Amino acid sequence: MKLKTPPQPLVFVYDGPTALCAAVSEFYRLEPLANSALCMWRGRYYLLVGAGLSRRRQVRRTGERWGQCLGPSPVLYAFCREHGCEISGNAVAQLGGALARQRKREE
């Protein structure tokens, strides 16, 4: 059976930049071209990560190491983006790529 619409992206919340960067680094290693977005609202970072059904469980476990998974909540993310500050429309590729390059330079 084929789905008519793709699965909704997962939303994660992180309390600080250290946890956010750790999670984004792992997402980048897992899927560097993942559909993602990042915003900040009320001092917390909200990360939206797209994942197909076959990778969903792995993406959830990866993100929950450093923060909390709010589940497939694109409407909540849209609210946080609208009332907060949008940081990136492609967070995993941009931030994760920058962190990976920095790590390589340090080695």
C-alpha cells in the first residue's frame, strides 16, 4: 500500500545550543540532506526533521538523546516559527555541515 501524502516531519525541542548542536551533528551523519528547519521560541530551540517511515524510529531515537521529541507536529513548529525567530530553513545541512567541517579541521 502506498501513502497518498508523505509522513509528517518530526519536531524536537532542545533547551540549549550544546544539545542542539550535538543532535544536528548526529542527524547530519545519519542523513545529510534531511528536510529540516530550525527556530527559537521562548529560549528553546525547535528542530523540524523530515524522515521517511523506514527511518523514523532511528531519527526519533537520535534526536531524543539530547532533547525531547514532540512527534509529528508541523503545526506546533509553524506556531513557534511565527511567534519566535526562524534560524534556518535547512538546519541539518547548514549547521550539521559546518560542525562536521569544524570537527575535521580539529583532527
